[in-house]
Amino acid sequence: MIASEFKRRRRELMRIMGPGSIAILPTSPLQVRNRDVHYHYRPDSDFFYLTGFPEPEAVAVLIPGRKQAEYILFNRERDPKMEQWDGPRAGQEGACDNYDADDSFPIGDIDDILPRMLEQTDRVFYAMGCSPDLDKRLLEWINQIRCESRSGGQGPMEIIALDHYLHEMRLYKSRSEIKVMRQAAKISAKAHKRVMKHCRAGAWEYQLEAEFLAECGRLGTREQAYTPIVGGGGNACVLHYIDNRDTLNDGDMLLIDAGCELECYASDITRTYPVNGVFTEPQRQLYELVLAAQEAAIAKVKPGNHWNDPHMAAVRTMTRGLVKLGILKGSVPKLVREEKYKKFYPHRTGHWIGMDVHDVGDYKVDGTWRQLEPGMVLTIEPGLYIPSGTKGVAKKWWNIGIRIEDDVLVTKDGCDLLTKDTPKTVVELETLMAS
Ligand code: GLY
Ligand code: MN
Ligand code: MN
């Protein structure tokens, strides 16, 4: 992401905050996996959105209109001994020179310095509940300033939910964000294709996961937006199946939900196809139904439509199809009204996607579904799940879980499928798997 983009975001947020305000944002802590082993570090999305600063133990502060410095970064000091173990740190000089901070202080000095900044302001923009440690300290600092009020200072009287404003900004993707998301989608599409080519009876689910990860790495990122879901047969009916530890059986279908992360931007793609590369008739019928539901939903992604319109289109198509196949019985409008489809399609049709795979942004505004607008990106992912033993459903439909998921950008006059390079029709899938 270009440096000017972070600057533009900070400027926009400071414009919204207005003078007399301060925003305080911590990044994520390093997470221990077990004893001395840590998870690979991923900064907090809100913090990174405004700073592009990749190190842990940092707090960003924005004070619009402050003469000495509007953007202050508290971050780790240089430490040659620690850097020998964990790699280089930007330090205070690097924070200013490489990350555009107007000023930078050691994170260890925050208790001495930040209260002095706070007491000059009336309003604090802060996301309560995200960092229990900083929540506590912020309240202590404010109390400390109030105790000192006899000597003239008053400090902030208001704490405003920063996340609300920031998440509105993050919901509308800029040109450079879309460029990165398109690239992430392209990498994931290629990785899905590689999995399709390696899929065969007898392979282990985690071996296909490994093919996906390897291709993402080969193409430029080792990060994943979430843990891949790779499930054959009945495992595909477990929505959050991440064990990926079984072998694949001839005659079953495989569901793979996997997407890389690139420069802290997610992609999220699901494909489902037969392990042996050829659809049986019942598999094809169910697959074509989910595909039709997805197409109906995608057709509703355009400015002016509401968030719920794609979902309802998918639900109607799915219910109509399930009645046609004899899996549901009754009148379609009544089945939709009574949500009978939920037995087979228990989740919603999508979510916002951006820096977080389930991205920020309200789905309702003043109690009604939000209108879609250009620059928003969402997933469209209808699914149909019929585990073995499902009562009232003929055996030929059992053991099949199907989800088809793409990432969709709302454009000026419709939408653009960022993930369109991923094979999806029966013919495309069978052809690729046969090659
Ligand atoms: N991969 C998570 C989701 O599809 O929402
Ligand atoms: Mn998704
Ligand atoms: Mn997904």
C-alpha cells in the first residue's frame, strides 16, 4: 500500500474528529502459542489501516490541529540484543522517517507522555473493549487528570466510539485497496486451481491444504485470511471444519474454503467439486442449484439495492430448487416465510470483506438494511448441506455439502467479481480436473 494512502486516511479521520480531539489506537499484542513459541504476528486492522506500522507493542495517537505533532507513534525502542533474536525494529527514528509519524516516543514512556497530551483535549476517540490493558490505563490517566484539576487542567469529558467512524471509512474501499484485493483474489484463484489439479481419491485433506498454501507462497504471500476449510464428503457439512485430517473418498465431493491475505487484505473463496473430477447426477443437480442461487444473488449486487436483497434472492432460488428436487415439500413462499430452507442452508449469503475476512461496517442503518454503494466489497456464498442420515431426505442426497463463494465489488452500475478466475461451472471444473 502506498504511504500516501495511510496519510490520506489519517487526514480524513482527523477531519471527522475536529479540533480539541485525540484518537488513541493500540495495535494487537503478540500471541503466545505455547511457552516460547509465538504465532506469526499480524497487526490490528484498525491500527494498520491508519499507520501501515507492522510491529507489535505500538500505540498510535492522532491530535488534529496540534502544532508540534498531529500524528504520534509510541513504539519499541531500538535494542540490538533483542533485534538479534527477533529482527530489526523501526525505533523512534524509523517511525518518523519510514512511517511518517510527526513524533515518536518509546512505548515504555507512554504513562508519562500521553496523559500530558490528553489533558489538552476535550474528546477522546477510542475503541473501548478491544485492549483491556489500555482501557484500564486510559481511565486511570483520565482520573489522574481530573484529580489534578485544581491546578487548572480539566482533560477530556467525552469518550467517543472511534471504531464507528473508522469502520465507516473502512467499508468503502479506495482504488489502491481494490487493487490489492484484486491481486489477493487472483492469487487465491490460482491456488484453488492448483488444488483442483491435485485432488484425487486417497489424498489427505491437509495435503490439498498444503498445495493451496504452497501456491499462495509461490505467488507472493504466506498469509492466509483465515484457516482453510478442506472437507470431503460429510466433513463439508461442518461449516467451520478446519481439522482437514481425513482422506478423500472416490465418489464424494470436496469443499474447500480458502483465501490468502495480501498486505493485510483478505480474499475468501469456496469451491466444491467431486473428488474424482466427475459429477454424479445427484451431485450435479445440487451443485447447479447452489450455483443458480449464487447467480441470483450476484445479480442483486448493485448500488441502491439493500444488503439483504442478494440473500433473499439466494433463499428463494434455493427453496424453489429444493421443492423441485423433492427435498422440501410445500408452497415456496410459505417455505421461505417459515424459513424451512434453514435446515439445509443455515447461514447467510455473505459478509463484508476487506482487511478482515468478516470485515467491519454496519449491515443496518437506523434499523433498516443498508443500501449497497460503489466501493463496498462483499462475499456471495450460498450453501447447501445434507449430512448422511438426514431424516426425510432420500439417501442419494446424503453426505453432500456444497458452498460456492466469490468476492464481489459493488461498482457504479453493478458489480465486479474479484474472484472470477476461479473455475465454477460443472464444465469448467470437470475440464480442469481432467487436464
Ligand atoms: N471463510 C469464512 C467465510 O466464508 O465466511
Ligand atoms: Mn465468507
Ligand atoms: Mn469462505
